[in-house]
Amino acid sequence: MVAHVIYFVESKQNVNRLTNVNNPAKLAPLILIVTGTHILRILIFMLSMFCSLAHSQQTAQNLFGQYRTALYQIKIIELESGNKSSIGSGFQIDTSGNVVTNYHVVSEYVYNPDKFRIEYLAHDGSEGQLQLVDVDVINDLALVRKVALSEQESAFPIAQSLPKQGSAIYSLGNPHDLGMIVVPGTFNGLKKSSFYQRIHFTGSINPGMSGGPVVNELGEVMGVNVATAGNQIGFLIPLAKIQGLLTSQNAQVLENEQLKPRIQEQLLDNQNKLFALLNNHTWPTSVLGEAMIPSKITDFISCWGGSNTSDKEALYLSVENRCQLDEQIYLHNGLRTGGLELEFEWLDGKSLGEHRFYNFYSQSITGAGASNNATKTDVTNFRCQQDKVTNINGVTNKTVFCLRAYKEFDQLYDVLFVAATLDHTHQGLISHYTLAGVSKESALVFTQKFMDAISWQ
Amino acid sequence: MAIVLELLSRKNIPLKHYKFEQDYVCVGRDFNNDLRLDDPYVCPSHMLVAIDPESGKLMVNDCQSTNGIKVNNKFVRQATLNSHDIIKIGRTRLRIIDTKVPLVEAIPLSELEENMSWLNQSFLAICLSFVCLGFLLLTKYLGSVQEFNLIKALPSELGQLAVFSLWPLSFAILAKVVKKESHIVSQFSLTWLLVLLTNTLILLQKIAIFNIHPGTWFIWLELLIFALVVGGFIWLSLFIAFHQTNHRRNIIACSMTFIILAPIYALGFLNNDEFDSRPSYNPVLLPPTYNLTSAVPTDKFIGNANSLFTQVDKLKIK
């Protein structure tokens, strides 16, 4: 707690210097004027520094003054102890009391509406209760509404479009009892190949700032902070996703029993979109050992490779290729879903001999586990089907296909697949993938496509 | 008419037996007695054993001794004896045997015992132990991924053999304790044969699982075979070690098998479907030579997977 406070005070002092240096757009016109002597040039440069300093101070001050009243700290109160169990930030978007925050900030309430309530803490120390209006679990957004409105309600304006790449943006939050905090950063555009769109933010977002707005220089909201654990670099949810949530601005408050079906509907819809994208085109293949494998099956998964060639003592060759979807969907308390991992390993054990190689090969496919850390309350146990399968390219695999179901959400399953080829005496290809939160149809289509995509060179 | 006296140990095991071709026997510490007992608690003339001329039964009479006579732990002055009565004078225990009572028929020599005699060859036992050692080393070699070093592997495998040797050794010692032959060579041969049999069965199990991917019935079959192997091994060990009636041997073998298997079965049932983030599947892969059955096409596999979804859906309700 103390460490955070010190950190924020320091970063506020750094604000001006940083914006100054990183603001070539404002420096440029002034520098152009410089034609005179060297001294004059220095003078004018110093003047420009001063101007720029004054300008960004003005922006920060404006932001502070104007929107302080529309920024809240969101607290999840546990009813039993009467104390807060988690906090985040939120901002008001209209005068009827609608407040936007992160889904993960209110996720405890969503999972146990009987055991928690949502409250806000305003800049002036006033508190009040909030009702959950809607959630967007895919983009980690939630819309809450103030139960009691005051006489003067202020709201953040929503930007019409994203700013130009390189322009200054400010991440706001209300994490501690300091009141509003501003972290300046630069807009670096949207991540190009990403299924779940996120803005990469070069400032540091602290946990309590989750759900706070990101504004452009005019103070218009163009993103929302996400700083869940595990995201070391700051990511922001972009404008378009907020606009999607605003359609429920006038909606009725969700009943407790409507929450889970709403999330399920969003998860199903999202995974349908994802797998429609994945399954509806032919996958490009690449070479791994003597096999052709479908590794980078789409733009939005990132792939890594490695091998043990540097290990001089190894009696076998192992070449690996793994791809995964970078983002996952946060559900609650460490449970994430929506993940996708593909893994291929080519093993060549010429100096091991047939039996030794197959012993090692068996060990290599032992103990595959789920990619997310779902617990007993979230999912059932795995059930597996195993067989020897020959695909359309004549590749014979020992194939293990395992499933587990989500207890809270119908029609959603986690899938784990492991296969090992049986066609060679000293070589083999292990193919493995895990899918989290998929429907039966998507899983089966994906599995068949995956199994039939492997071939020998 | 003869009187037979048997000197017993504290646990009523016969130590020595005396036969007297006369109608009465005097027992005491005096050298004049028919049976002289070197026991300080026995009087010089302690007891008279005689055959009752009318009934023909054996009787004991106390010759006014200091410590008296106990028949089946009861003090008596005079008593008629039945067979199996145990007499205690001083600190000495005796049994007086009526030679008229017929003995139990002899246990017929079993053919099995004759057929098992081939196990009792030192050469065979030594050969088998080397085969076992070779087998263990081969298994270790096949399971290694690094450069294999025989000298380094040897101690651990010898240790394993030593652990296995505990079984025949303990049976040999037990047999020796009850004054029978130890049959140590047969016990060792039997143990090595079991080690080889178990390993062969494990290999067969792997081949079966790899080729037919059986369902839960296979686990029951495995357990049954395991129980039979363990039970049979215990039965044979007992057979070699002790001279028992078949009935008694069966009971001991069954109960020992139960004691060994019950915890294994119980653990299996207790751990039943405990939540695990790792699925349980059989990872055995075998070289193409062992690949005996044909593979299914992809669409058939996917078709079969349909039922897996209903299976996990059912788990949700539980």
C-alpha cells in the first residue's frame, strides 16, 4: 500500500518532464521559427520547453478539475464482514448515473450476488450503492448504476474516434484514498493481430486503477484500463468495445439469476465467432521434422519455437513449435477461459534404438494438463477417449481426446488433445492442443480439421 | 501293555519320548524311578502312572509330593487320564500316551510336492537370479534417455533383487524355526519365477491396452489376474515351507492375499474421481512391431467423441 502511494507521487512529478520530451508535435513549429544565431536558438528552445511544460500542466490540471467528480472508486463489500474485498475504479458516462468499470472488478458480485454488494466512493468522500446493469465479460467491461442520484451529476464525454498514433493519452484512476490519479502515456495504436482488441499503453497501470477511463487531451474517453494480475504491460480496452456496452445504457438492472445466462450467452457468442474464423479457411502448414503441421493457423495467434540442438549430450533431437492466443477471458478468481494453445514436438531418436525411443516417446505424452487453472467448483473432471486413428493423409496417431464441462455454463467445455504418430521406428510427432470454453460443435469441427491437417512430407 | 511318556516343552512341543513295557511307571527325582526327572521342584518319588486293571485306562497317583500333580492345570491326587491331557509336575510337563488309541491316518504324499522338486536345484535358482538381474537392467536401459552406464545402474538393481530376496528368506527362516527344512533354494527359484512372470504380464498388459484401448472391464481383469498371481505365489510359498493341510493353507493364502490387496483396492476406490486438472489417460506408445490392430479413420473417431460430451454432461449433475 505504502509502496504504491510513493510510486504514484513520484510518477506525478515525472509527468511534466516526460510529456515535454515526448511531444515533438508541439516543439516542431517553434523550432522551425529558429533562424537566428546559436544563442537565439537556445533561447527559443528554452522558451519552447517552458511553453510545452505549461501546456501539459494545463492539460493535467484541466483533467483534474473537470472530471474529478465523475471518477469513482468501486468497492466490492462482503456482506458478512461488512468490509471491502476488492477495489477498482469506475467513471460516469451520463447524468442518469451509469458508471463503467471492469468486469473483473465486480466479478465477485457476479458470482455470488447474495454475498456481496457494490459501492462507490466519490472524490469528496461520499459513498453510495451501485446496481449491476450489464456486463461484457469478453471485453472485461461492466455497467453499473448509482441507486441514488445527487443534484449535480457530471459525466465523461465519449470520444468519437481513436486519436492519432503517438498522441498523448491519460489513464485515470482512483485506486487509494488519494483521490484521482493521472498516469500519462502514449497511444500506440491497436494491436494489429489480435482477436480481442486491446490498446497497448506505455504507462504503468496499477491494480486499483482497473476500470478507470483513458482520455485523450480533450478529456474524452477512448479506452478503459485493464490491469489484471498477469498483464505486466498495461492494456486498455478500446473505444469500440465501450460503445457496444452503451447500448444497455437505459436497460433494466439485471436480476441475480440473469447474470450467469448473460455471461454464458456472451461466451458462446464469442467462441462461435472465434471458431468460425479458425475453422472457415484452410490452415497454412509448415515443416517440422519430416511432418507438415498446421502451426500458425491464423494471424491472431503468436508462435514460438525451440529445439535441443544446443544440448550436445542429448541422444535425441527435439524440435518444438508452440502457438497460443495471447488473451484470455477473465471469469472470476483466477479462472480464465477462451484460451487456445497448439503445440507440436518432433522427436528423432536415432541413437536411442527402437524400444528406448518408444519408452521416451511415451513419457513425452504423459501428464498433459489443462491450460487454465479451473477448480472443482468451475468444471467437472476430465473424461478421455483414446484410439488409434489414421487421418486422410495416411498418418496414424495414437489419439487422446479429453473433455470437461463447465458446471456453471451449459454447452461450454474445455478440450485437451494429445496425439503421437506411430508410423516410424525412431521418430515421431507429438501434436497437442487445449481449447478453453468451447461448444461441442466448434470443438468437434476444430478437432477433425486439426487431425486431418497433419501429413508427412 | 506299554506306557509311553512324552516330555514336552513349555509350548507343548514334544521333546523326548519314553516307552515302558510294564503296567506302572514311577516318576520322580530319585535315581530309582523308571523315569527320572532332573527338576528341583519334583519330589524324589513324585508320581505313579499305572494302568487300571479293570477299565484298562491310564491313571496318575500322587505319591504325597510337595508340589502335587496338575492335570490340565487342575491339582489332583488321583485321576483317570484321557488322551491329550497334559500333566505338570514341578516345572516339567508331560503327556502320557495310551498306545491303544489309534493314530490319525498319514497325510498322503501330494503329487505336487514331487513335481515341485525341480525347483530345489541350486543351479536353476542361480540361473534364474541372473536372468532376473538381466531383465531388470534391460528394463532400466530401455527406460533411460541419457547415456547408459552399466556400472552405475548395477547397485540399484542389485538392491532391488535384495528387496525381493526378503520374501524367500523370511519363509526359509520361518520353516527353520518350526523345525522343518528351510527349502531356501526352492523359495528363491519361486520368487525369481514370479518376478519374471509379473514382468511378462506387464508387457502383455501394455500390448493389450495399446492395441485395443479397452474400457473399465480391463481394470477388473487386471485386478483379478493380480489377485490370482499374488494368491498363487503365497500358496506355493506356504506349500514349500510348511507341512499343512490343504484347508489350512488355503485359508492362510486367501487371508494374506486379502491383506495385501485390500489397501490397494480401497485406495483405488477412495481416489475415485477426485478432481484433477490433469486428465487420466494411458500414454503407452509401442513400436510399429507391436501395432497389431488396425486404426480407425478420423470421422469415426469424431463420431465416437459425441458420446463423450454426454458423459461429461452427466458428471455435472452429480
